[in-house]
Amino acid sequence: MKTRDLCIYLDSIRAGKKISREEFIFEVISLRQFNRYLHGEAEIPHHILVKLSNKLDMKSLHILSNFEKTKKLETDRINLFFKDIVNYDYKSAAMFIKNTDVDKIIESRNKVYYRHGVIMYNFHTKKTSSVQTAHLNASLINYPKILSYEYLDFIDLLILSSLLDLSSFENQEKIIEKIYQVINNNEKLVDGNNNFTYPYILVKLSKVYGMRDNLDKVIELCDKGIKRSYRTRNYYLLEYFYYYTALSHYKLGDIEKCYDNVFYCYTVLNLSRDINKFKKFDDLIKEDFNIRYREFMMRYSEKEFPYQNKKTAN
């Protein structure tokens, strides 16, 4: 546990209880020492935590328990903020930025996550250029030094993957290799905020490999995403995994596997009940495979194969 994050949380409770900082630390520690805790320059001993908790009329055990819950809620809110950006809901994203004080974000990694979201919001709303965006994101993760790190977390991978959107950014191949390497080695991946970021990173990496015609890698990563979706019952971006898998099999000439995954993609879309999302993928499927939804689903359900398609696989 990071002392700095815990002390920020303690200080936020203090402020909420209208206790002055001087009263809070009186006969416990000096103001200088408390500031050292706040800045992460020293570890807070357990007996000091107990005394400060008593000043708040709370048990230290409850403080620690609520601290973990608060961090999770904080992460969940930033996840929603980032999803708004991904889904082009810039109005909701702007409202979140307006109502968020970065200094009041408790967990230090969440601050990095939030700042990345703001950078991407400014980029997508044309407030910053691609060059500015790349350098701002790189500075959040100590790029390029981060490429030599053995252990990364999902926030690191998320920000690294954002650099792939900027076609002029240097060392793209090294970034791709690093993300792939960490994603495939659980020992090197620090777990954490992964219900949203993990599938998002897999989808982005699959798209990049697809653009490079490395179709085996696409299928491998999508299979990993599909299996994890069902294992964790988190179906975020599942339609992308099926769509990219279908596209890869189509290009490889395996039409039967292509159609299987088109069917699974349509099934996920139907279950989502998102009309806009359905239309987006239906248009893509029409363009890529010359498939018409109603006819395809009827033929597939009746096992009338092969489904006749005017296009041929590449």
C-alpha cells in the first residue's frame, strides 16, 4: 500500500470532518513529518495510523477497508469517463472534467489514468495536435525508458497503446512488441484495473496486427479476449473480438470459421440491444463480407452452408 495515497485519503476525511490540519496532527506528529507522508517521502508507521484514525473517531481497520473501497469507486468513475471518450460522448466527458479536482483523486495511479483521459479528450476535441498528445502521454509513463521495464500495469499499457494511434510516433514496433510481451506474461503484468483496460488494449493490439496482416496474432489475441470475457463475465468489446476473428479467417480463406464468428458477433450485438452499435457493425460486415443480416442469420440457423457470398476470400 502506498503511504502517500493513504495519507491523502486521511486528509480528505479530516477536511470533510472540518478538523484543521494542526488539530489533526497535534500530539501525534509534526506538520513537517505529515507533509513527508503526503508527498510519499516516508512510510507511515502503523501506530501513527492508529493515532490519526482515533483523531477522526474511526478505527484504523475501518479506515483501511474504506480506503480500498474508495479507490475502487474512484477507478470505476474514471473508467466511465474514459468510456465516454472512447464512445465519442464528449459532453459527458467534459462534465466529468469540470466536476473533478485532480488533487482530490486519492490513488496516484488513478491520477495518471485521469490525466491520460484528459489528454485524449483534448486530442479528440481538437484542442491539441497529435504531436502534442504523443509527448504529453509519453511524459506520463517515462517513455521511452518504460520500454526497458520488466513489470508494467494496465495503466502503463493503456497509455503505451495510445501512442500507436499516432502514426508518426517513433518506435512503434518496439511499443507493439512490449505490449504483446507483457500481455502474454502474467508474471510481468501488475494486476489491477483490468475489466475495462484489458479488453480495450487487446482490441487495439489486434487492430494493429490486422493492419500489418499478422492474422495469426489477431486470432490469438481475440481468442484470449473471448475466453477471458466468458471466464470473468465481462463482455465489454466482445463484438470486436468476434469481428476481428471473422475478418482474419476471411482473409486466410477459412470461410466457415469466418461465418461462425460473424454469427457470434451478431448474437452479441443482439444481446447488447444497442441500436447504434448494431448498425455500426452491420455496415462493416456488409462492406467486408457482402453479408446481409436477415438472410445470413436464417441460413446459418438452418445450417445452409456455404452461405453464398459474391466476394471471395483474399
